[in-house]
Amino acid sequence: MAGVGIEALYVYSPGFYVDNAELALARGKDPKHFTEGVGIRTFAVAPPNEDQASMAATAAYRLMQKFDVSPSEVFRIDTPTESSLDGSRALVSDVVGMLEDVYGRGSLSHVLGYEQKFACVSGIERLLDTSAWFAAGWNSRRYALILATDVAKYNLNSGEEPTQGAAAAALLVGSEAKALEIVPGELGSALRNEKRDFKKPGGRTVALVDGARSYASYLSEMKEAWLNFQASIRRQGLVKMQADQTILDYIDRAIYHNPHKKMVISAYASLLIHEWRNLPRWNEVEAQIGPEPSRAGMSDLDYYMSDAYKEYRRSFMKTKLFTDSFQRHIGSSIIAPELVGNSYSVSVFVGLDSLLENDREDLAGKSVVLCGYGSGSHAVIQGSRIPDGYRDVVKKLDFMQHLNSRKKLSIEEYESIHNGKATPASWTEGDGTRFILKSIGEKETPFEGDREYALAS
């Protein structure tokens, strides 16, 4: 019997997208710079009548319908997000309000409700905390719901514009995992005070980003989390390695936090360079691209930001040894993210759905590491396993089908939404049964900021 973990999941993304090749042309850029250089082919756009709360409620409702979950079976509802809607009220309150409009007033009044923010890593943090809650036997009912939800928005004509996106993921956590089982003790974490990589001070909705530092922080913190993950594995004697092996050789799949594909490729390449440099296979790499550049006198961040290292990493990423390893371990988990764009706290779970729906191997019993990261900064690597019978969950997933049936926005329509010229009242289009935002209370009134929602189909 499987242990604690994800019993079911449902990933939702709005039914509208921007084609990054078209956006590149509109911005006077080569389309390949956006679609291949960045690695996002399309990005999801939340229309004026959907927001983080409505997306979370839609994902929860669809999961509960597909997997026959009653509100009475749910004890906790967690809403990790980087893009909260109110500085005081928890987003979970609006989500519960929407769900009770369907299931009956008071049907969820018994739940513990949380909202957590630690940039993009908050989704996996809530998964670990909730799984530990179940392992301790504290959950008084059958399930908990984790509803990660985010809208990634950047300024028009900015360097970050092609890396926008939006999604929500509903995870049904319980003690009989059917989609993904958490392996206790297989955990590595790395936390540090990083101030200038990526931030939203003073209630900003669009981040201040130092692209080079943010990129390097991601690579560095992921490596540190991996070293701590590796140490945990060795302490417990979970893997007995040969002299020419690394723990990576015992891991079947990896799902990375995915701001865009190029960052995932770079993070995996940096990890392989670190893990392989003392193994016999590295001789083959050095024969092709030469030795690593010196890092004398440089910190991790300085080294990862240096032109010499970036060029070396790019050369390594072109080798067959790297491309074969990347495709085998990570390839199926990045198919959906290339169509969604950045979804912050949701991106690891977009990758999980992508793995489950797109991987052509029998995944039962395969080991999977979840690699979460949040600016500021915190990285988490957690070991997990795909249980037998996972295909029963996969049969009810429709995310790839949804992504292939969305409506493409013209650049003019997208810019109108981005600039706030399109309003909830003016937007009637949508995709399937979902919760929509009807209105927001006007400023300088008692109803300021109050959001009214309804179920639409």
C-alpha cells in the first residue's frame, strides 16, 4: 500500500494564450529568441474575469467533481501563492466562499485554512508540511487540499515579458497516495538571505528583477539543496553507489521549478557538471569542450554569472551526454510548461501533470525528485515515488487537451487585458465550468477590494 502523498491532482490554466513567436515580431525580435532562447512557446493569460482565487476554486471544484470528493472529507485547505490579492485577508477565504456557493453554506466551515507566500517555492513547501501532518496522524478527516495559484505578470516590452503565465493546481493530499508518494527523509533544503534577485516591495504586483542575479541564485541554491539532499540519502544508507556513480544515476525523473525552459536546462547542466566532474565519464566531456574555467576568488553567484562559466555551460549543454540525460530525466515534465509559461508556485505541479500525461514509459515505482525554488531565497529537493495504479489518476487528467484547445489572443487583445482596459463586466468568453470574477468593490467605499464571484459554464 502506498504511503502519504498526492492522491489526485487537477491543473487549471485560463483558456487564453499569447503566441510568443507573434509577440517577438511585435517587439521587433527574432521569434526564436522567445520560443527557443527563452523556451516558452506560448504563455497563458488570465482574462479580466479570472484571478488567482477564481483559478484556485476552479481547480478545486474540478478535482472534487472528477475524483468524487465531498467537502466533509476535507480538513485543511492551503493556498500557496506569490501573487496574493489582499495584504490581510487570506486568499483561501474567497476560495471557500466560492466552493460553498456550490456545495452549500457552511459545508467547509470546519476546515483549517492557510495562505503561504515564499515566492515560487511555497507550493512544494505546503506539500511537505501537509504530508508531514498526515504522517503524524493529525488530520482528522480523509483529505487535505493544496491549491497553488499564481499569475506571473511583467511590464510590456520588458525582458521578462515573454516569461509570463498563469495557472492553479489542486492537490488532494492523503495517506494513500495514488499519483505521487512522498518518501520520508529524502529531503534537501537551502535557505539564504538574497535581497536583489527578484522582489515585490510595497505591494507591487510586477516584480523588480535583476535577471542575471536571479538566474545565478536559482542555480546556486538548487545546487546547495542538492548537496543537502545527497547528504540525507547517504546518512540513511538509502543508496549504495559504485565508485563511478552519482546519486543522480539512481533517480528516474526530476521535476524542476520552471520559470522558463532555459533556466531548467541551465540548472540541470550545472548540477551535472558538479556531479560528474570527478567521474570517469567527465573525461569524455573534457575531450569535447575542455576543462572548466577557474573559479578562483569567486563566490558561487559570481562564478555562475561569469561569462566564462556561462559559455562553458552552453558548450556542455550541446554534448550528447547532457542532452540524453536531460531528455530521459526531465523531457516529459517540460512539455506543458512550454505552453503555460511561468506559473510561480504552481510550476512544479504543472511539470508533474506534464510528466504523468506525456511520459511514455511505465512510471509505476519510478523515483521522482521535486525541485522547488523561491526567490529571496529557498530551494527544496524532495524525493518521491510514483505508486502502482497511477494510471487510474492519469485517465482523469485533461490538462494537455485543455492547453491544445485554448483561444489565441491577438497582441492588441493581450495588451488591452494587461493594461486593465478590459474589465470583468466586459469579458464573457471562457472555457468550461469555472468560477469567474464579476466585480471588485470601488475605492473609497466600504466595499473597497471586495471581490464577487460566480460559477459559470
